Amino acid sequence: MKIQIAVSTEEGSQDWWERLTEREQKSYLDSHPHSKYGNYKGKDPVRDPAPVPASKVPTVSVPAVAPKAKAPAHVVRDLTDDEVANETGEYFENDYTKEQFPNAFKNKKELADKIRNAKVVEVSDSDLKSMDNTDAGDILKSKDKRKAARAAAVEAEKTPQLESLMKAMKQGKPLPPSLVLRSKSKGLYLLGGNTRLMAAAAIGVKPKVKFIDIE
């Protein structure tokens, strides 16, 4: 049985189409195959257009973002007995340091014990910049840190040592901490390990040190 649909002047309008029942819409499409409603599948083709096939949806290529390289770190190892003995000489055999901190230690054994027992900590940039007896602070303040470190190394005749330490830090090789005297009245003073601090400052490593507190 063919359904008769009353045709009015509104035929083809949005309101007219929506007033038809689903059966009437289907009958209308059967007799008007070229109608704009020809894609009808139970929905209004004007308000609910057919979805675009996934194969025809344009794709946008998003460039891959390379992960940020992890900054090298100061991997610490304990000082050997020979290294501890050498570091005690940085006080007892250095007239300038003894003048700055007279009678800070009774003998080399006392200083050696304090070196061994001191905790390893990461030193902040602000402490490095205020620390005496090191080039690390000036290097941190420079725009070209590596250039500043290499210039300081040339002056101190430590170029091979600086280059070797920078390479070792980049590769994560264990290195001993620098030693810093800490005084309430005179602040921070580097006792030993200036080249290690210079290397760390040059390549953006947070150096680790041992603070030795003195009166």
C-alpha cells in the first residue's frame, strides 16, 4: 500500500520535513530519489548530517618533542686516606688560610677526623657565589661559564685538570666532594677542591661538598 503525502507550499522546508512521520519520510524519498533528504537514515539530514568517514578526515602531523636532556650530576665517592692527608695540608701548609682561621685545628689528625665525619651536602648557587677562596662564584656570575672557567684554569695552570673533571662529571664518574670551612663570623671558605667546583659551575652541575664547622 502506497502512502499518499499531502504536498503543500512548504514542501522542502525544514518544518515540513520534521512534521512528517518516519514512514512518510521514507515514502517521500522513494518517490523523490533526488531530494536533498536522500541521505535520510532516521535522522534529519540538515540538523544531523552523516559523519565523515575516518578515511576522509584530514590528519595533522604533530612533530615529536625530544625529551629534555637530564643535567649531569656530581656523583660522590669517599676521600681516600691519601686525599684526606693532602687536604689537611691545605690548612697546615697554607699560611694564608691559617691567618684567616688561626688555631682552627689542634693538629692534622683533628682536621682529618672532621673531614671524614662531615656529611656530604649539595651546595646552593647563592652559597657558591658568596664563598671565599674559590673561582666558582665568579664563574656562576658569568654569561659564558665555560669560557670563564677555562680562563681561570689557565691562570691557575689547571687546564688539564679542569677539562678532565668536566668530562668525568658529564660521564657520571664518582668524584670526592670539595671541603668548605664554615664559620659564623667569616662565612664560607673553600679549603680544598677548587677545580672541582669550577668544573661543576662551568657545566651546570650542582656540586656536593663537606662543610667543616669551626668556631
